[in-house]
Amino acid sequence: MSIFNDNLERLKEIQVLENISDADMKALLEPVQVNYKEMEIDGKKYPAWRIIYSRAIGPGKGGIRYHQDVSEDEVKSLAFWMALKNSLADIPYGGAKGGIKFNPKEASQKELEEISRTYIDNFYEYLGQDKDVPAPDVYTNGQIMSWMLDEFEKKVGHHEPGMITGKPIELGGIALRGDATAQGGYLVTKELVNKFLKGQTGIRVIVQGFGNAGLFMAEKLAQDGFKVIAVSDSKGGIYNKEGLDIKDLAKFKNEGHAVTEYKSGEVITNAQLLELDTDILVLAALENQITKDNASNIKAKYIVELANGPITYDADKILAEKKIIIVPDILANSGGVIVSYFEWAQNRTGQILDEEYLRDLLGKKMARNWGRVYDEFLAHGEKITLRQAAYLIAVKRILAAEKFRGRI
Ligand code: NAD
């Protein structure tokens, strides 16, 4: 199943809704630059990509993923979503993404360092604060960003902290970055509740994926009185209909356990978790989790996509028929890249901004972006999905930028 073909189907709908010409649409159907290298370390091969989807609004921007299932189709789709996400978030970036196909869980720290440095040796010419700016994604983190920055600076011979975001604070990172994606997701979930579930208490939530995005999201929701009844990681899920003690479970997970080893709950599979009865389902793992095979069994009334692309195009149609409201990835998980933008801006100006001010700014940006998407949804008489509303805004801005540049 091609993830990218799903994106083309979604774009076709936007073209019809907005009456966009085929000629203009061409600017969005292909990435502007696909860089691929087969890296080799000690006789082992590591297929690696860096793909820039769009440069209409600014330099490339998007994370680097380490996973055994990374493919060109996936990286291209992730780069496409970054282009839309950055456009929707109103930040001065195009869209890009990178990835290396290998299983990081089987690599030692030394091997991870070598793989990360080799990636930069292969791609550094295409990277830079004004060219393309990577960040962490699945199974990459601040340590990996540090090795990459160090290798890049060795190659180019000068300091350039703005070439990468998600760095530790000591290297020009920003305190907010750690939980920024979850914070943004939490804020739009509050907006969603305010519009659709106002006054309801004890709202039940399920979170698939208990990593950077999902764990912080579960913590924030639990702290705010939401009843988190199930969470999962790659090994499976844990369910307690009375609500899980998320603080305790997070501590347990951070000690190196799988959530399925946690005692106070029933162990379930990831497939079962998705189909449980709940008010809100937060998807915070990987792509293609809800497909045409399980969409009709979904009982959640609302879905928040913290992961990129967790619902396929076919599944979207089934969920829409079931009147399930989905807060789309390009809105729900944009807190991470918005805070990356703050980090990049600080690195470029040398100015250090107050953390409270930035947290407030993130809140304002998320509320504004939610408001724009919701208004577009209302302007179409609620006959389009929130995803279509978000895509419409994002696509229009990219095409306007392309027009001003005289490219279309
Ligand atoms: P992560 O590596 O920190 O965590 C991923 C989590 O998902 C882990 O708990 C892992 O065990 C779990 N997982 C993996 N496969 C699973 C499966 N089949 N079923 C259930 N759980 C599974 O990654 P992350 O940074 O939290 O990213 C998660 C998603 O959020 C990705 O789609 C990523 O692109 C997206 N995202 C993350 C950020 C960010 O800032 N971290 C920003 C935007 C989008």
C-alpha cells in the first residue's frame, strides 16, 4: 500500500473543492528534491534518504526517522505532510523529511553515533539553516541531533546551530522542545472538547504510542482530569476502564519497561486497543494504523492524530460516514515544529527568549491555527472534514507563494 498515493487522492479532493488548475496543482504533486544514498558501515548497508518536498515558503524542515520500515514512499509522504504542516502553522519553512532504514533498537550507542555521523557525511551539502533543517522523529533524539550538528560543523568549518533543531539546551536547544508536540496536541484537544464536548466530565481517552508524543500527551490529559483508560507501545497495550495512573505508568515506562508489564490493568493487543469504546482516541505511534480493515470497528467519537498519517485515505471515508471527527496530523502535531521554529529563530539571532513567553506564544499559535481550520470547516457548512479544511488552508498558502515567485 502506497502512503503517497493516499496523499495524491487527498490532493485531488482539494483541487476540486478549491477549483485549482492542473497547471498550478503540479507544484504539489512531486517533491522538489529526492536525495538517496546507500550508506555502508563495516560491510552493513543502510539505505538513507533526505527529501525536500517544497521550498516555496522557505528552507526544508522536518525530522529524521530511524526505523526498519523506512522507505522512499514513507519519507516522501512525511516530507509532503511537513510542507502542509509548516504552511498551515504559518512558519517560514518548506517541507522535508529524512530517514534511515535499520532497526535502532539493535544498535549500540557507538553504532548509533557512527550511523548518525555517516548520514551527515552523505547529506551535509543539502543541509544548513537556510537550506534544509532536520529535527528528531521516531527513534531519534537530542543526542543524535548533537552528533549530527557536530559532524556538520566539522564538514563546513563553522558553527551553525540553526542547521538542526531538537538539540540539547547546551548546544542551543530550547527547554520547550521536549514536550512541545504533546503540548500542542493537548491544546487542540482542549479546543475540540470546547466545541464538541463542552461541559462533559470524565472524558475517556485512549493513547496509542507511548513515546515522546504519546507519553507526554497522556500525562497532560490525565493531569487535566481526562480519564486515560488505555495506552500502548510497540509491544502492546494496557487497559483499565477505571482509568490508568499515568504518572506512575510513565515512571514505569521510563525505567525501561514495556507498558504491557504494568500490573494494574488488562493486557491487550494494539489492534484491540484501537477498537475499544472511548470518547477520544489519540494516535501517537506510526502511519497506517486505521485502515479500511478496521475503520468500521472504531468506536471512538473523536480522533486526534499526533502521529503523522495514522489513518489511510479509505479509512478516512469510513470514519467520516460514521461521523467520527478527526483532528488531522498537520494541525494536531504541529506544536513540535512550531517550537523548532522558535529554536531556529533564537539560533539565528543569538537572542534567548523567555521560556514563559515562548510557551504563551505556542498556545496562541495553536489556538489561532485551530480557529482557522474550524472556521474553514464552518465556511463549508460542516460538509468537509477538518482534514480537508486544514489541507485547503495549507495548499492555498503554498500555491500563493509559488505564484508570487512566478513559478506557476
Ligand atoms: P517515539 O519513538 O518517541 O515513540 C513512538 C512510540 O510508538 C513508542 O512508544 C513505540 O513503542 C510506539 N509504537 C511503535 N510502533 C507501535 C505500534 N505498532 N503500535 C503502538 N505503538 C507503537 O516517537 P515520537 O516522536 O513520539 O513519534 C510518534 C509519532 O508522532 C510519529 O508519527 C511522529 O512522526 C509523530 N510526531 C512526533 C513529533 C515529535 O516532536 N516527537 C512531532 C510531530 C509528529
